[in-house]
Amino acid sequence: MQKLFFIITLLCFFSFSVQAAEKEAWNADGQFRRAFVIDDGLSALRKSPKVTSTCLRRLRVGRKIFIISSIKNQDGIKYYYIAITRRTRGFIDAASVVSPSQAGDDARLMRLIEASKGVDKIVLAQILVSNFPKSRFCPDALLAEGEAAEKIALELSKKISRRLPEQLDKELELERYLLNNPILDKYSRLGINFYIDTEEKFYRYDGAVYKQILSRYPRSLAASHAKEKLQILIKPTEE
């Protein structure tokens, strides 16, 4: 009986620790609303809610923040007073962020996804899918992420066609060096993976988000596009 009590206590403690780790310690009670930076053209963290105020720092796209309060300045522009850490706080243009608790922010985020390119498009799409899981825009966001990854694969292929990575061990296959190329690191951190087309010797996106669309949203319009994409991207060995 004592052993069972110990196991239950240990599990409860572990569960609490995991939940606490998911939240910043200084916001463990969730009193501040979670939000994300989506437009670095407006994401200056300022001392006061006006564009002429000192810029403390520029926040990158995808940065998680916490909204403490909001205010409209004399020009009628809405600013959020936000926290990044316990000690780092300031004002930011409200149009530069979205919050899962704000109605309609998923639609606004989707508009920016459609207008963005490259890594920013991928980051914004992942914000929508992860933080607005019930949004009707999730299939379209995943489709946009996949299309962005395909374009990146083409750009990477052009780069390696001009300059192959240094291959110190000539007895190893070039493919191993191409797949470990440092230019792939930032995409790997976003969960975007590529493979090498062995015939053409260029990068191809592995199509992971297209498979997600077919699995999670099989009746969506995006699913038909995803199926077509996979038929093109699929490896010869998988046919």
C-alpha cells in the first residue's frame, strides 16, 4: 500500500512538473494572455505606446509573449503592454501579434501566411495549426507550409548546384554530406526535412505536412491538393 501511494505521489509530482515547465514560472497561474509575434515590421518593443518611443528591441516572428494590458494612444493606435520575461516588459503595436484567446485572430493570421514567404510562412503556419487547432484555416495553413518547404527545396538545390559541400571522406556517399549540410539546420529545427533525389542530385521536401492534411482533414479542399503534391514528391522506393 505504501509503495502504491509512493508511485501515485511520484506521478502527480511529475505531472505538475511537466505542466509547470510548459508555462513560464513567473506566469504559472496563467494570469497573462499568451500571444505570438506575427509581423516583424511592427514588432518593436517600446518604452511607451507611441511610435516615437525608444525601441528596446525588435521581436522576431514566432516569439511568444504575454499580454498584460492594452491601450489606445492619441493617434488611435492600439498597443499591448506585454511581458517577455519577468523583468523584460514594454509596449508593442497590437497589429504585430495574435492571441489564441482573441476571436478572429486566426483569420488575420491566415492573411499574413498567404502574404509571407520562406521561413516566415512556415513559422506563421505552425503558429496557426498549433495554437488555433479548431480553426477552419488549419488545412490551408498546412498546405501553405508544405508549398513554402517545396520552394525552399528548389532554392537549396540551386545553391548546392553552384557549390557542393566539402566532402572530406571521399569514400562516403555525397548524399550523406548533402543531408548533413549546415544550410538545413534551421529548417530541421522547424521540423522541415528534405531528401535527395538520387537521379537529379537535388533536394526535395519530404511532404510530411501533406500527409498530415490527408490524415487530419481528409474531406477538406486542401486534401485534394495535398494528394497531388505527394504523388509528385514521393520517393521512387515508396511507389
